[in-house]
Amino acid sequence: MFTIIEPAWEPFFADPDSNIDWRLTSWGGVLIDDRHLGDLQPCTRGCIPALDDPQVASAAGGTWYPDDRIVFGVVVNGEVRAYPKHIMEVHEVVNDTIGGRRVGIPYCTLCGSAQAYFTDSVPSDVEVPVLRTSGLLTRSNKVMFDLNTFSIFNTFTGEAISGPLRERGIVLEQTSVVTSTWGEWKEAHPDTTILAQDTGLGREYSLNPLRGRDEEGPIFPIGDVDPRLPDQVQVVGVITPDGTPIAFPVDRLRIVLEEADFVVFEGVTVTTDAGGFVASLANGTSLAAHQSFWFAWAQFHPDTLIWINVSLNN
């Protein structure tokens, strides 16, 4: 049924031992992005084209982007970069180099989640993955794949769940993504760069390309929803070193951290960074953290704990 729509999806079905539940898979209405790395041609067949090694500007050169608009901030080995939300809503994946590391940044618009994976965190005999959008969805989360091997990754966890990379047991290492405004981000990180207004694909970007598409709730099937929080409450998700997932509701964090310097729960400390949030252990070791809608975090981490400040637990 799927390959009638897009024959190029055939390799996704070729692994009989894949960890994909096709009963939970749907078509998102677009076709596969199988352009080669660095291809600047538009997707004439109707794919969501990833950005590969986009041009960037300094903070001073980023005046084209309004200060009150959202960016996704990433810091790697002291190098700082901001990814404007409206560009990420159009492209959904960026393959980039930050701080000397190859980084893949998928943004699932449907689950409100920008994440950053070190794509070079693979064995030396494995080619660095190039992340692409397939056009398929699972539980309202984008199905992401590696262009080199056509292995599917769980976009939310970084685990290869089909193909040669599944056979190798590849799980991409994550780093933090801070959801902030451009004004707050560049004030906190004056040495930041930001994606250039001209991405090289010869197009202009509306500041609101989705036009409120998700304001009434999920528009694709999401499976059973954990009722402890409303579906589209934003949470900051963290995985502890022992594998325990924890969700920190963003609205509660903002209220508490207006008065306090930090929040501590189950050994995880959450503090603010440019109006967004970062997490660490008591010894100062950073933990990968990112925001998402609750329904997405809870479905991919069903045993998650939730931090609830006692004074707000009503």
C-alpha cells in the first residue's frame, strides 16, 4: 500500500527484523527526500527538503530575524548556533557542523520537538549518517532515515530501528536544544551565529508557514495518550544516566524559576538559559534536554516521571 504511493520507500520494508510497528504508521502527505547531500535543487516531487551545511550569519548579521521569534539554540564545544523556527518548520532537518562535530537536527513540527544528534557518534567503519525526512509518520512523529543506508531512525530517541544501522545497533548521541527567542538567545550568547536569511534554495520564508495548523490538537493519529497531562502541554524531556526519563512541564518551570535559581528532581537540576532550559547532574555534567509536546514524549517514553512542583499541584 505504501509503495504504491512512493516506490522509493521499498527499502524501509526490506528488513524483516525491523522494530517498526507498521500499524502505527501513516502517510504525512509528502514524498521522500532522497536528494544527495548538499543538493540545492527544490523538491519538485513534493518532499520536505533538508538543509545541508547552510550559510550562517553573526548575531549582528541576524537583524533580519525579529527578536521575539523562536529559535532553537545549540552549543557544541563552545560554538553557538541558532536555528529560526520558521525555517525549521519548512525544512524539518538540518545536517550541519558545530564545534567540529557533525550534527543532525530534526524538527518534528507535529510533536513540537527540535532535537540535536551527533551523527558522527558512530563506529569508524560506519559512514556518518545523513538525515532525511521520509514523508511517513508514526504516532504523529516524523519517520527519519539515513540517506546512505536507508535505515530508519526513531526520530525521538535516535535509535536505528531498521536496515543496516539497526543491525549494527546504532543509537545516535543527543545534545541539548534550547527553545528561546532570538533576542534572549543572542543576549545570552553574543557570539552566536544564526542561519542566514538566504538558505541557498532560492526561496523566501513566511514567519508563520504553518498558519496555526496544530492549535486545535494533533492532526494525525497519536495512539493512546498518557492522561497525566494534556496532549500538547510543552515539557522539557531529560534522560538520566540510568535511563530514567523525566518530563518537566514548561509552564511550571517558568513560574518556579522566576523565584528560584534552579529546580532539582531525581538528581536532575534544571536551570534557565536565554529564557529556555538546560539540565545537568549535581556534579555539573550536562544532560541532553529538549522541549516537546507531552503526547510525543510520553508515547516514546511511556514510563516517564513527571516533575510537579507541590505548590502548583492543583
